[in-house]
Amino acid sequence: MRKASRITRAALAIGALVAVGALAVGSSASAKNHRKGGKLKITSTPWGTANGHEVNLYTLTNRNGMKVKITNYGGVVQSIWVPDRHGRLANVALGFSNLDDYVNDFQHQPWPASGGSGDTYFGAIIGRYANRIAGAEFTLNGHAYPLGSGPPCPSTPTPNNGPNLLHGGPDSYNTQVWGATTHQAAHSVGLELTYTDPDCKNGFPGTVQNTVTYTLTDKNQLQIQYAATTDKPTVVNFTNHTYFNLAGEGSGDVLRQKLRINADSYTPVDSNLIPTGVLAPVAGTPFDFRHMKPIGKNIRDSDEQLQIAHGYDHNWVLNGSGLRAAAFAEDPHSGRTLTTFTDEPGVQFYTGNFLVGDLVGTSGHAYRQTDGFTLETQHFPNSPNQSSFPSTVLDPGQTFSSTTIYKFGLAR
């Protein structure tokens, strides 16, 4: 059970900045490579309609020239523009150039049911429960909850990923048009998104009020703050599903980009990609990212876990607690770096294993396997069915709150 937390957004942002200053690993961007003196701003452009609602594309720009484009359809991070060591901007997030492509993609079943790449969840907010729940069912307070589509609540489990429920089920957070409010402070601009997930949606109990706030700072940080309340006991687990390629979206695979993950163990999975419940040491395995190494160094090893997932698609058990550095990535060619901070217990590192070349991104290039990687900060998969995992239960009167920060910089 989670302890109630009623931290204000302002206090949380200040605390995150202090923690980042204390925990920062890797490198920061050189002033000469930034476009100093730019204008801090957030703008909005109509971007079509979805589910009968108007959708906007918001552009957040900081004084360094870094830009992040976010739409209130699914809270999707559509693009992230950051400089390389020569000051040249490139979009480092996989995605589409128009709303229709997101709508069409998000309506597909996840691979392999669709026969193609399936629902990629590019850049989207994921909930009510990120990652997989085994058998599309869980038990809470002695009551079994079958999950999946069905009015008003499913009487039997309705999986959307083999035998599992994935990322909250069909028509979930990534397909909703969220309410949007913009804000600006002395050194940041932000977009606050709100969505009410109704009781019994996809079988989950309780009406959940959700707020997700994206904030872009002048320190080239994209902060994501999650908050949720419920009127019935339920389970919640949120993440953002941005696929990164630090060399630039559409530039090819990420196998030569380097990664470090602050984790001594990970959760091995069964043939359905459900954690077995074991926290296994990474030492001596392809899952050892405790020191910087190329993403592709061990990805083709004859390891059963890699074969099950067709690459990396696993949860790492992060060391420490509170807001701390979870991962550090670097593209040696461009010099771009990405440091991920979170107060979540885990991070799902995924190498785009199910991209099969049938989707065309913003640069006009088709996306294939390993063309991007995700660092999905979250609680562990299938936690509602694993009592030994950190709890994802949220009760009435409590407020779930969590912070993730993606900080971009340059290698020294």
C-alpha cells in the first residue's frame, strides 16, 4: 500500500531540480554549443480531431533552443529537438508527423496479433497499468478483477497481448484526448494534462483522476510528474513510452549507442514476458549495464531471456530509492547524452524489438528493430499478482505521485 503524498507541483519541481544537481551523472552541454539567448515559450497549434474532440500540438521551447512537441492526444511526446556537439538540432524521439498516424497505430493490437509492428505506443502516457498483467486478471482485497474490453466490466479476462493485458488494455490512456493547460515560470514552461478514467474501464475498479505535467527547463530537462487519486481501491502504474535515438530519429539502429543502468538485478520473464518473481543478479549476464557499454554488445548473445523477448524488453530493479539517477545513455558520434532520473523502483529497457519496417516516422524513414530504445520508469510488471514486488495499490484518500526527468546534455 502506498503512503499518501500531497506534494504541490511547485515543491515537487524544486525538489527535483535540487536532486538533479546533486545526482547528475555523465555530462552537461557546453554553453558554446547551445543557442543561448533564445526565448522561453510554449505555443499551441490545432492538430486535427480524435474521438470527436479537438487535438492540439504544443511546442515547448527553452532558452537553449531545445524544443519538445507534445500533443494532448494520449499525452504523446511527438518530438524532442536537442543539439549535438556542433550545436546542430535533431529530433531524438521516434514518432509520426501527423495525428492520423498515431490514431491508426494506437488502434492496432500489439505485436504479434496484428501481424505488423502493432501498437507502438510511441511517446504516449501509459496507464492505468503500464506493462503486463498476467492472465489479464488480478485479485485485490479478495475480489478477482478480470481485465480487458467489455461493457461495463468484463466477466472474463480479455487479453490484448497473448494471454496478458498490456499497458492498460485497449482504448486506454494513450488513446484519450486529455484536457490541457499551459503554464510558464522564470526558467521553465509546462503543459498540464488531465484525464478521468472511469470505474470499470477495461475492468479496473474505481474512478481515477489523473494529472500528468510535462515541464521543459532551461537546464534541458524534460520533467514528467504523475499524480492520481481514486474513489475505490485499485492498482495504478504509469510511464511514458518515448523511443529514443540520440543520433536522431530515422538515422538507423541504436546498437552503437552506449548505456549504463543503475541496477544490480533485473526481473527475468517467462515465455509470455511475465516476470517469474525472481530478482536475478545482472552480473555475468547480457543484462549487466552497471558500466557503460554499447547497447548492441550482447544483444545477439545466445541467452534464453534475449531470445524470449527478441532483444531487451525487461524490467531492471533500480538501486536506491527516492529521486535518483536510473540510467545514462550516450551517442558517441553526435555527443548527445541522456540521463534519466526517477523515484520509481524499476525501469523497462526496450530495444524496439517488434518494429518491422511497416511504419514511417517523421523524417520519412521506416522504423525497424533496434531503431530506438525506451527507458520506461515504472513499478514492476505484474505487480498486482506478485506480493513480493513493490505494491501498486492506490486507496481512496491517497494521492499517487511520481517524478521522472529526462536530462539532455553533451559528452565531455
